[in-house]
Amino acid sequence: MPDTLSPVRPGRAFPLGATPAADGTNFSVHSRNATAVDLCLYDPLAPQHEIARVRMVRGELDVWSIFVAGVKPGALYGYRAHGPHMPNNGLMFNANKLLLDPYAKAVLGKPDGHRDMLTPEGPNHGPGMIDNGATAIKTVVIDDAFDWQGDRLPSVPWQQMVISELHVKGFTKLHPQVPEELRGTYAGLCQPAVIDHLKRTGITSVQLLPVHQHLDDGWLVDKGSTNYWGYNTLSFFAPHNEYAHAAYPQAQVREFKQMVKTFHAAGIEVIIDVVYNHTAEGDERGPMLNLRGLDNVGYYRHDYDGQKLYYLNYTGCGNAIASQEPPALRLILDSMRYWVEVMRVDGFRFDLAVTVGRGRTGFHDNSAFFAAVRQDPVLSQTKLIAEPWDLGPFGYQVGGFPEPWRELNGKYRDTVRKFWLGDGGMVPEFAKRFCGSDDLYGWKMRPATTSVNFLTSHDGFTLRDLVCYQQKHNEANGEDNRDGDNDNHSLNYGVEGGTDDPGINALRRRHRRSLVATMFCSVGVPFITAGDELGRTQHGNNNGYCQDNELSWIDWQTAEEGFQRFVSQLAAFRRRHPELARTRYFSGKKDGNGELDITWLNGVGGVLTRDEWHDPARRYFGALIIAGGGGLLLLFSNDPHQVCNFALPHVDGAPWRLVFDTALEEGFVSSEVIVDDCYVVQSRAMVCLKAGNLAEDSAGTMDAQTVSGARTKEGSFIARLSRNLLKPIKG
């Protein structure tokens, strides 16, 4: 054992973690039941060698601290916590294990579930007796210095957002315009080709799959695989070191900051996917990394079966963070503030957010976590998106979160998929989702932008695979195709997978265009899985969590330029029409001018009657929307099984013009097409028409003078049209 370190002096309890100063570094860590805690320092040039050890001092609020003179950024350290090993009582102390600081801002080493991290047999025999100080990952002391001069948060309003969910590595690993040495890194995402693609596609906000330092599960490593998605968090503060081009930990943190600054300079927000619901320590058979060895009961949820405490596994990953308890709640909130205030990210997407929102008796929209965030002057103003479910009791909570949270709307995904498949009885449900899901969010006075509308995500089929595969094909994962969702609402058009049949491929492209057009015309926040705009395929694998290879990486060489152009045009179309990018739900009721914000048409010249609305055989309808400047938008969604001849409302002196038709390969028309009394809508096609001679400038937006003139000139035809239609039926 190395000599005790000197000089030292009493430290400060807060902030927790390692805080460097001019003459040394303050260390502090929480542990309620430890009998002693040692700070162990290691040689930065030979990380396997411990060079000094010092006993920390316990203070109030169960915080142990010490100030060590002469310790500077770049120093390596870990903790050893002494105390009783009584697993039945939830006490798991084992001083043989070097513990990572829960507040580690950078780590050195590759966390891979090594056997010497395990303690299932206890401290007196088996792996528990192994001292892993030499091989354990180490915490690195860093400072927060970075030149943020000129950085401004884009602060994109919710109604103007278009989110792209992307993987740091997979997005650029095969990008031919990114320097080879930078591919798959934070620095790679800073490259002009990447920024140009996102801007061209209309993306306002990137949502990065987990960038917190994660651990590759031992069982995956044993079979030569990794946890590619990264939902196995080790540190809530440190950026994942394998995504950095820089080798030195301090430089890795600065590389992440530079990536954020570069995105901000392009007007793009950075939202990070966070896993505050569980950690990589898993259940009692998992590795001892940090929280388990410091304060197992304070950081994890447990229940008592009459004989022993056991982990509550609401996440399917072995444990669940005890966000209702002060130590864990403080850890989560401190982490969030760090990423907002120091790393300057714009928001968070919470994996299995229901777990974090659970109190001692279950999920509640005023739980300790939600209450703490809502009163926080920083976090309450941050973009917050919930994955509103977990695996625990009453775990499906779509619509159950409080303001200012937004939610990934799984009901939107399923409804839109089923409608375009041709399932019967979907028209009322489809209309609700199209209008912003007022039934889910409006009753709590939450805005229409609460709904994050997605068709696909990292978890499931890609958009292309959704129309190419009837069944999942996850054999490459090595789990006999048992993993992944079986209920995908997908279609293969008679051929499973790729085909050279031009007719089938044309139908598949039309289906994709209709799906994505629906999303961009729906009220809420559009959400794209990166690569879907390029026609990316995973060859039917709908659970690529362990596929860190060409199956998951975006293949830029096979990108479908035509589909990417269509997605870009849809994003531009949405920007030009604030009646679609809105904060209020469509209501089907008259506004202050006596006009209807939306009217549902039956396709034969009238408004949907109640019987037509609820007819299970109906698979087509039209939506008439009052557009900016006094014009009208008419959106038709058609039966997947037949061609329909839709009758158009008559508007005096205002011809209908075709904007897009997803049955056309190009989607959007390049020259003006005037439409008369009817329009033939092909099967599985969505059509948009526009009425009113409303001039648009070169940027695709109307200037104030044009809008004012349009209201005077065209206002009368809206009133006449409204008088000629039957009273609409609200879904």
C-alpha cells in the first residue's frame, strides 16, 4: 500500500466530486453507511500504480471530503469505501474494489465488465477478494476551462423544431467527406459536410443517443460484441471517451464542448439522450463500479420480501435509480445542471422517464423529481422530452407528464403506421393524432407541441424496413431472434426484404413518402431517425443495440437523394405554414372571425357525418385548413386499397393548386398545376392542394404587404365556403 499523502486539510462538502483550485483539489463523495472512505491517487503515466492514499473526513449530510494540496487537473483517482458487507440488508461495501467517483467528469480506461469488477460471492472469497485497483477505470481531475466566446443558444421554439435522433459514431463512421481519423467522433460531427446535410434536411435540433460514459456489458464482450446504443450508463457527467478523437481525457471533454459550439453556430440545438433510470451495475450479479459500493440503498430502489432487500427492476436492466431519495435525486439534478451550464447542451431526452418520475408509491406527475425540476430556474427552461413508459406497474404514462415536459408519442407512431397499412376504423384516431393529440395532453392544459411525433426511432425498424419487412430479422444479435418488438405494423408488399421489382419498389417509396408527409403536416414536433431521410436499412433488424458495424452505421454511398430532397421540401413547407407548426390544437370549432380552423371532408363534396366518421370501412378523408394570409390548405389521405376521385370544395376566383402528391416520385411539383372540380388520389397517397392567389417570395414566405392584401381579397371566399359546408363533426 502506498504512503499516506500529505499535506492535506479538511475539505468542503460541496460541490461534490473533484474541484481543482490554485493550490490543490477538493474531493467530496456521499456515503451514508460507510465506516471509512479512502481517496486513492494513481500515476497518470502508469495508471496501474497507486501512488498515494488518504483517509477522508466525514461531515454533515453523509458527505466525506478532503483537500489535497498539489493535485492538479490530469490527476487520476478513485475511492475505496469500508463498511459492512450485508447484502440482505442492502449493504454492499467491499474495500477491494476501486470505485469511480459518481461525479466523474472524465474517465481513463475502457469499461468492459471485467471479471475483477464482480462481487457476487461476497468479500471473503471468489471475485470479491480480488483487488482491482490496477485494472479498474480511473476518475480524472479536470477543469472546466473552454472558450465559449460567441456561443449563443439557438433557443428554437418548440413549434419550429425538427428533431433528428442520431448516433455520434454511426452518423459519420462511413461518411466519405469526413476525414477518416475523425469519423465516428464528436469532432467528426463538427465537419462542414455533416452540418450542411442537417441544415439542408431542415433539422433544427439533433438528439444524440447516449453520450454519457457507458459500460459494455461483460456478456456482450464475451461474445465479441458491444453495447452500441449506450443505454448502460457508468457516469452521469463524463462524455463517453470512445467517441472522442482526442486521447487525453481533458481534451475529450473540450472536444465535446467544441461540437456543441459548432452546432450552435449553425443554429442547431443539441439534445442528449440520458439514462437516469438505471446504471451499468445491474442487479446483485453485476459489477461494482461506484454507486453500489458507496451507498447501495441510497442510490437504488429496493423492496423487502421478508428476508432480504432486493432490487426493484422497473427498467429491465437489473436496477432502478432511487430518484425519490436525496442522494440519487441530487446526483440527477447536479448532472443535468452540469450538462446545461458547463457543457451548454440545450435539453434532454429521458430514457424510461416513468422510472425517474416514480415516488415511493408509484408514478406521480408531482413526484420529488418533477417538483425539483419545475422549480429550478435553469432546468425548468431547458428542453425536456420524456420516453413516457417503463416496465414497472402502470408503466405506460403517455399523456401523464407535467409541464414543461414534452413526450415521445407512441400512440401517434402506432396510429399513423396502422392507418397507412389500411387497418379499418382508424379515421377518428388518426385525426386526433394529426391534430396534436388533444385527448392526451389538452386536458392538462399542455400545449400542442407536447406531442413529439415520431414514426421510427433507434429502437425498431428503420423507415425503409417498415415497408420492406413483415417480420423482424434479428438473428445477428445472437438471441435466436427472440429480442426486439414483434408488433411493428409493417408491410413487405409480397416480398420479404429487398427486391428488383420496380412496381414493388415504387409502392414502397410511395408508402414512405405518405408516412413522412403525414408527420410534417401533423400538429406537434416532427422527429426523424437519422438515416431515414436517406433510405437507410438494417436489413430487417429492429433491435440493433449490439450492432456496432455497417448494419447500424449510415451508408452514405447508397443514400437516396430523391427521398432526402422530399424530406427537405416537407420541412420547408412546414416552415412556410405556421398553421401546421402551431402551439394550439386544431379544434374543428369557429374562431373569433367565425371561421373553422379545420374541416373534415368526406371526398364527395360534403363534410364527414357522424356515421361516416365512425364507419370502420372508411379509410380516406380530407382536411381543410385555413392557411396563413387567408388561403386554404386541403390535405387528402387515401384508402391504401383503391384509387379515389375526391371532389373539391368550390371557391370562387381561387383555383386549387397542387403542392405535393406522394404518388409522384418527386412528391412536390416543380411548376404550377391547377386542379378543377376533382382530384384523383392514388392508393396509399397523401395529397396537398392550396387555394388562393397568395404570392410567395424566393424564400418561400409571404411578406407582410402580401399577407394583408390576401386577407382583403380572399377573406370573402372563406366565409362563403364555410357557409356552404355542413357543420363538421369533431373526432
